[in-house]
Amino acid sequence: MLKKVFIVAAAAALAAVPLPSLAQSKKDSVVMGMTLEPPGLDPTNAAAAAIAEVTLYNIYETLTKINEDGSVSPLLAESWQASPDLKTYTFKLHKGVKFHNGEPFDSAAVKFSFERAAAPTSTNKDKSLFQAFESVATPDPDTVVITLKYSEPNLPFLLAQASGSIVEPKSAPTDVTQPVGTGPYTLGSWAKGSSITLVKWPQYRNAAAIKLSKVTIRFIGDPAAQVAALLSGDVDAFPRVAAARSLAQFKADPRFNVLVGGSKAKTIVAINEKKKPLDDVRVRRAILAAIDRKAMIDGAVDGFGTPIGSFYTPGSLGYVDTTGINPYDPEKAKKLLAEAGVTTPLELSLKLPPPPYARQGGEILAAQLAKVGITAKIENVEWAQWLSQVFAPNGPHNYDLTIVSHVEPFDLVKLTEPDYYLGYNNAAFNALYKQIVTTPDEAGRAKLLGDAQRMLATDAVAGFLFQPQWITVASKKLKGVWKEVPQFENDFSTWSWE
């Protein structure tokens, strides 16, 4: 009897040990780290880039798709054609695509999504783009014809951003917490303040190509905790990680790939021009003259940035270097404040969102401003507060100064919007921008874009700081993680374990 018990116990113990063949099978799940938690899961109704980082191309899809090199390829649209004047685009849609709730994807869903984005009540971050649509026609279920009020050579790129996500009409009102899209993943769970889990959708049209069955996204804001999570193996990949000071350690560790990529992002000191005395260009120029961009880049992002002088980045069409228009000159800053009749010390609020570049950069900015007679009173706010108090369209715009990185390319149009949080309402710039978008030839556009950059720099619309370089650290065995960052996204359909 004793012998029989021993044999049964030994068999049970053996069953508990993974067999070699199972132990060596490919992993089909991943844990990714993110700095910020999204405020919701509908990328068409809020501006936070964290929403796109979770949902874009994973839960929701767009007509077109932006690739790592910035090129655009088909996604929900299998092809498209543009008219010679770039005012009319005809998209042919993939047939047989369904939403997660079983409803069919067709031209009616596209029309609904774009007209919803353009509605007066819309909070879509690219509302102005959709309001520039003259019409969205649906000649048949598989065809969408978009007619614009002006030429737009970048429309396929712009529609590939999260704001162009196609939503299912009946589920749209609840997408913030119960997202429904056509993508390869659905929402598994959301532990507020901790993590989001996405699970593979078996009915996806190309499910066999999706290698990861589960993705867990952990929210880790503290830079030291981000590094620790990677080193301990708790996190497999951390795109846009705040690990600049630990790069040597990661590069020396054979477990990791370290990727340093370019971006179209613009990190700025936003200035609320609707507040006095910030409506005086001399005061704004004084703020810019007080800023040492190199010190900001070194202190806020450990040197991983390129100085910029306008709301535009190197490598973009028509880029011109405008950093010399408002150079670092503390004595000039003092003179400009005196000319504007400002009594120093001038007290200004400085509201800082959670990202390390903002919090670290804010300390440096406050010290630089203090040297010219400006007292910046730092107030650290959570992301949701920043969005509602500082940034929200038609919001209170309750701030004097803030630091933020605008990650979307091609967003000069924002500065023409009357309720944009910077408060820059310049008829001359609006007219110039209209000229840009109605000039179809590339050389003509490039020249006008240069004029726009110089105007924004001369008007000291913001404290233009730097174009960031983003650092990604990932397990060496994880494939498909991007180095370049044409926009904030994590396309899990391309990720797999070797």
C-alpha cells in the first residue's frame, strides 16, 4: 500500500513539472510598460496620446496605416485614389470585415465615424480636419468618396492617426470604457491605476497572422520603477521609456535591445496668450530669451533631443532652422520685460503633467526664469487634470505656463483653431495656413511652410524647446517592436517571440 501511494505521489509530482517540449514552446503573451494610463479607450473623443498607444491598430483600425518609416499602407481600405487637385479621395474598402460586436464594417460606418468627428459637439482632437470635409459620399457599401474644401496631400497619413479610427455606430457612446472596433484585439480587463489586458479576437479576418494571444500593459510613471521592471523581467518591453541614465546598463545586458528613434514630436513651453501680460509679444519673447534650450535638453531628457525654434520638426517638408530668432539671452529678457512695463518679480503658474520630461524640465525652467525676474510657481497635476484644466477645447485653459510634448505630425492647423489652448489667434497666420493647404505643388508648399515657421517664431507663440528622441528597451527575443516613432502607437499585430 505504501509503495502504491509513493508511486501515485511521484506521478503527481512529475505531472506538475512542465515537460521539456512544453517549456520550450514559444511564448504567446507579452507585458509592456507605459508611462501614462489613458483617460479612456475612445481615441476619437480625447487628445491623450496614451489612448492611441493602447488602442490604435489593436482594438480600432483606420482606413490607412502608418508604418515605422512613416509611409502609409492600406488597412480597412484596400486601395485609394486621389484627384489631380488632391481635393477628392476615393477609398475602396475591404469586404467581409466585421466589428467585435458582429456588426458589419462598411461605408456607412466610415461616414458615421467621420461625420461624428466633425460634429459641433465633437471632442475629436482633429475635429478641424473632419470639418474640412465638404462631403463623405457612400456610392456603395464598399466605397467612400471624401471631398475636401482644400487640397490635402497628407490625407492618407492623417486618416491613419487614432483620431481617424472607425467606430461601430451603436457602440460609439460607450467606447470610452467598452471599446468596439475591427482590430485583432479586444479589451480583456482594465485594472484602473495598474494595467490593461488585451486579448486576441479569434474572429479577426487575419487571425492566423497574430502571434500574441494576450498583451498586458502596465502603467509605471516613475523612471526608476520603469528601469527596475525591465531589469527584473516583470516587463518585456517599454517603448518611450525614461531610461536615458541607465542606457549603458541596458546596452551591456545581453537580454535587451536598446532602440533610439526619431520622432515628429515637439516639446514646448506652452504660454497662455489669453492671460495678461502674456498677450504682449514682448513678454513672450522675454520668456523665450530666458530659456537655455541646451540646458533644458540635457536636464529634461538627458540630451536626447534636437533644438527647435518653431512648431515644426527637422526632416519635415519645408523645415527651416528658426532657433536663432529667439536665442538664449537673459539680459535681453530683462530689457523686454521692462519695455513691456512689467514689474518684477512677475508671478506665473507652471502646471506640469506627469511625464518626466515635463517634471524635470519644469524645475530647470523655473530656475532659468527666476534669473530674469519671473517666478514660476510649480503645480504638478495628474494627466486627467492637465487635459481638463489646461488643454481641453472650450475648457477653462486655467494656466499661465506648462510643458508638453505634441506628438502628432502635420498639426500646424491647431494654431488656426480659435479655442486652441495656446490662445494664438492671428488672422495673418490663418491666411498663410489657408494658402499652404491650397497650394498643391510641393515646392510652393515648402516655401510657405518656411514662412509659417518664421512667423510662429517671431510671434513667440510658445517656448519651442526640442524634438525628442525616444528610447525603447525590449527583450532581445521580442520581434516587431519599432525603433522609429512617426506617431505614438504600439502595433501588437507585428510583435512575436522568436
